[in-house]
Amino acid sequence: MSKPPSDPPRRAPAAFTYEDEAAELRDNGRQGERRRKPESFSENIVVTPDEDDPFLNPEKDLSAVPVATPLRRRTSFGKIAAGAFGILLSLAIGLWTDSLIRDLFTRADWLGYAALTVLAIGILAVLALVIRETVGMMRLAAVQKIKAEAEAAILETRPAKARAVVAQLTTLLSANPETSKGRATLKATEGEVIDPPHLIALAERELLAPLDRKARALIVNASKRVSIVTAVSPRAVVDLLYVLYEAVRLIRAMAELYGGRPGTLGMFRLLRDVLAHLAVTGSIAVGDSLVQQVLGHGLASKLSARLGEGVINGLMTARIGIAAMDLCRPLAFHALKRPGIGDFIGDLTPSMSPRGNNP
């Protein structure tokens, strides 16, 4: 009786690799290792093309590659002299004060104590002045910091930085009652907007739109005052002094409106920045664009030369206000339209605007 044929033994399951993959593993000496799973990176990665990489192309000219050099501060003999004479003057004032108080004590004790009291009041006043100026400079720096961080947050893919910028902006403008409605809207929609550009745009529309309207009113009023005063003033020196006065007043009001509130030193710095902004943008001179805007409305043929000069000065004041608005505004213009010089011509010359022609 023959035995039934037995089943062949079953082969245990095994894994196989492709030839190119096996060769790659042998070349790298990493047989048996598992490949890393694909991952995503949230950091900013800058990929340099192979043709621009000096390490892959030794023949590439390395002179264009920036080299990190330590920052060297130049020694200024003027600063050394000013510091030395300042210390000498401070010592002289100190010795004179000490001698004065001693002489007053020798005459009468109450005179010496009165001098000490006056000296203490003066020192406290100087300290308060220094603190006020420091706080004003810090406010101006905070506005510029928010603006720079907002521009960087717009390019991000995650809303963390944009939300931090909105929180800083809300804190900066919390003392302004005109932003209360916008702050309430941002609080109600907190967490609903996750796109950084849309979040920054929402904050710009809700918080800065009412301030922009008030800033435009400040520019219009200052321009009208300059236009009227310079049109009736008899001297060019009066025109220059009044334009300077209105410009400083307008820049300070613009800074306070957007949360800057500079001190005296901060005001000088802000005025310098506004003039530099005008010089860079080519808006400091009465160029062809401004003349064409005025002449295009028929101003030369309908107004006298003196009144036309007043309107030109008013438009220049408006340009200073727009430059101050650009610098003092904590966010750049993206969601809202930036005002231009043409938006104020109708306010300075109502007869030239369509509204002024209506009965």
C-alpha cells in the first residue's frame, strides 16, 4: 500500500528589496536600517541653487559672497572733546553749588536748608525729564517694532506671530477710545482667523480705520490754516515760521494719535525722520507732479498769485502730514488705501472740486 504524497514544506514570508535600493544600501554601508519617513519643516529654509553655491563651484568668484566682519566704531575726536568738556563743566557746577550751599549755611541755617531743598527739587525735575524722554523714545521704538514685526508676520504660514502683533497693537491703542469698537470686534473674533495676512488686515481695518479718518482731518485742518495764513501774511519769514510751527504741531498730533506721544528729544528725532522720508521719496520740493496737480484744476487762471501760493504751501503741509502718517502709523497700508496729495486738493480749493460747483 503506497503512502500518499506529503505536502512540500511552506516557505516563511520574507522581504525583498529592489536592485537599485539594495545597491544604495551596500554603498552606504547601512544595510538593515529603515529609511526615515518624509517630514515637513516649519522653519524658513533658503535653498541656494547649485550654480550659485561657491562650495560646489570652486571656480566661482568668491568676491561677491558677503563676509561677516566685526563692527568697528570709529573714534570721533569731536565726541571725545564734547564728553571731556561736559564732565569738566559738570564738576565746575558741582563745586559752585557746594560752595554756594556752604556759604549759605555760614550765613544762616535756614538759607542752607532752603538751598538744599531747591537743589533736591531740581534734581528730581531733571530725573523726571529724563524718564519722560526715555519713555517717549521707547514708545516711538515700539511703534516701529510693531510695524516691522507685522511685515514679517504677513509672510509666515502660522498665525502665532500675527496674533502677537495684533495683541501688541491692541495694547498700544488701548488708551484711545476711538479703537474700543475695533478692540471688541477683534476680541469677539479671536481664534477664528488663522491666515496671517487676513488677521493683520482685520486689525488694520478695525483699529486703524477710525484713526486714519482723524489723521486726515488733522492734515486738512493744518493745510487750511497754512493756506490762509500764508496767503494773507506780508512777509516770507512769517510764512516760513508759521509753516514750521504747523508742521511740528501736525507731526506731534499724528504721533500722539497713533500711540507714539514723543517727548522733546523724540519730537526732534521724529521731525528729522519725516524730513528724511520726504527727501527720500522726492516730496520735499515743489516738483512737476505738484504743479501739474494744481494747474490741472485751473487754479492759475481762477485765483490770484498770492492765493495760489497759499494753496501750494497748504499742499506742502499736506505732504508733510502724509509723511508723518506713514512713519507714525503702527501698520503699513495694505488693507486700507494710503491717502495721496490729490485727496486734499478739493478740501483746499472747494471751487475746483465737483462739490463746490453745485449750487
